[in-house]
Amino acid sequence: MPYVSRFETSFGVETVKQALIVTVKKDDVSAYGECVAMSGPWYCEETIDSAYYILKQLLIPQLFQRDFDTPQRFLEATDGIRGNNMAVATVEMALWDLMGKISGKPLSELLGGHKPEVEVGVSVGIQPSIGDLVETVTSYVHDGYKRIKLKIKPGYDVEPVRAIRRAYPEMLLQVDANSAFSLEDFHTLKQLDAFNLLLIEQPLAHDDILDHAKLQKQLSTPLCLDESIHTPQDARKALEIDACRVINIKPGRVRGLQRSKEIHDLCMRNGIPVWCGGMLETGIGRAFSVALASLPGFTLPSDISASKRYFKQDIITKEFELTSNGTLEVPKEPGIGIEVDKQRLDACTTSKELFTSSQFPGH
Ligand code: OSB
Ligand code: MG
């Protein structure tokens, strides 16, 4: 699916969404999951193809081994698979949708979320010029977004922030470097302290927490970790050494919704705000994010924008739209609570593979 505008980060440019969607069918119920891995290993090690391999070889066969009555049982059964969190999350999340649809409960309720709507913002890619950036941000402000996140990289860091702060002195503003800086850039990062930012997301290496702790000591702006947090244990260690004061939870990155909830609970116990990150998902992935963000510890606006910020046409029948409060409504229907536009999904589908119990003897 082509994006309505190119999305540039410190690790590259995205112009089309390549999504891996799974449908899990049980009796007459269809549940969905979206794999958020990207086409290449630029954000993390996983890719759509690596996830496809893990799904086909290890995860889908598991589904035909026995009936998993909860996503947690599935997590336990696949615990021996190291890493590959995005692949595992794809099925784990589909099982949450399935459980919701079978029990008639919305996903937000299953997860323990009570907010009827969630506060969201928009993540703004690196722009060709400061003028373009101001124009782009202005159009999002007019759309009603109440929080802006600027992607930054070395050489495109302090000036864009200064320009947006000047144009919007009161705006909730944060930045995301996607691991593009090192401690040697301390002088640059320190300058960001002057702009009253909500947080600085993942300035240092994707696999680091120690240098982030050193940096946090010298900054007054909270650091937020994204890439470095894959498990509740990672989150505990990061908090223990004060490597960050905010955590971005992306269910795909942390193996699904159960672990997302555990990280949320840990952060709440420690007074650490969380928000839900995004991977430029289709409406299916977005529905999961909105349900997760309805939990009480999600006190900062999430990277979950309206469908039309990403695509001309989404693959769900009722697109996510921004309310006048700068929020998205949490679906109240069972499971993910949205309906997949099957015609539209078919039209976007480049290949598909069907797995049935007859292929898995011993069922
Ligand atoms: O680091 O948060 C990130 C998109 C792809 C990969 C990494 C990131 C992002 C975003 C987009 O910032 C957020 C969204 O989905 O709107
Ligand atoms: Mg990020």
C-alpha cells in the first residue's frame, strides 16, 4: 500500500507499506494479526521474510498441535524461540482477537483498559528542508494533532526542533533519533534540553542501555527507549540503571500484548509513563494499538494516527479518524472491534498461503 507521503527516518526512507497479515480461523470466527516487521532489518533484526519463515516453520504448526484457549498458553508453548518477537506477536495478537470475538468482549476490556478514547500524536519524518517541515507540521496541527514527534538524525537535529518550537511554543513536542547518535554527540544532544521537549526517544545504539544511562544523568529531558526494550526484563534493567524515564511500548517489538501489559504494569508500579509506539501499521495493527493504549499507564500521547495520515484507503471498513479532542476512539465491538475490508485487502494482496489442519498430521 503506498503511503500518502514518504516517511524518512535516520535509517532510511519508506514509500510503501508491505504488511504481512495473518488470519486465524476457528469454526466460523476469523481473527487477524499484523506483523510489523519491515522489508529490511533497519529498525531491528527482523524482516517480513524472516518473520514469514518463523511463522511457517515454527508458529503456524504449533497452532495445529493443540487448542490454545489463551494467548498466554501460546506464548509458553513458543517460549523456546529466541527473539523473533515480531513473528511471535503476529500470532499472539491474532489469538487475543480470537479470544475477544469468541467471548464477545472488546480487546481493550480483555486487556484491562477503560479509556473510551486514547490521546494520539503524529510522527513526522525527516523533511527536505526546514520550510517543508514547518509546512508539514502545520498541516498536522490543522488536522487536530495535539502532539508532534520529529524524527531527527545527525545534522538534522537542533535546527528543526528550534524552528518548530518557534512556530509552536506551547505544542507537546518530542524527538526520535532511531539510534543515530553516540555519546560523542553529547554537545548536540545537550542543546535539545533547551526546547522543553516531552522526551528524546532512542538517541543512542539500538542494543544499548548503559550509554543511555550515562546520557540521562546529564540531561534534564526524559529519555525514552524504543529499540532497546524487547522484554519486561529489559525494561526492568533499564529502569534500574535509570537509562530512561519513559518507555515506548510497541506490541510487535515485545512479543505481543501479554508482554506489553507486563511492561505497562512494571512502569506503572515505578511511576514511569508509557505510550504506544507505531510501525506505520494498517488499520488492523492500529486497532490493536488503540486497545492497548486504553490501559491507564498510557499517560503520554501515542504514535497512532488516523488512517488517512498513512494511506489513501485503509484495509478496514470504518477508518480510524481523529476526534476533535485529538484522540482516537477505542472500538467497543468484540476483539479488535473493526471490520476488515476483504475486497480491499484482496486488492492489495500480492501473495497468500493457506494452512489447514489436514497438512499437519497428528492433529
Ligand atoms: O521509531 O517509532 C519509530 C516507524 C517505523 C519504524 C520505527 C518508528 C516509526 C514511527 C512511526 O515513528 C510511528 C507511526 O506508526 O505513526
Ligand atoms: Mg522510535
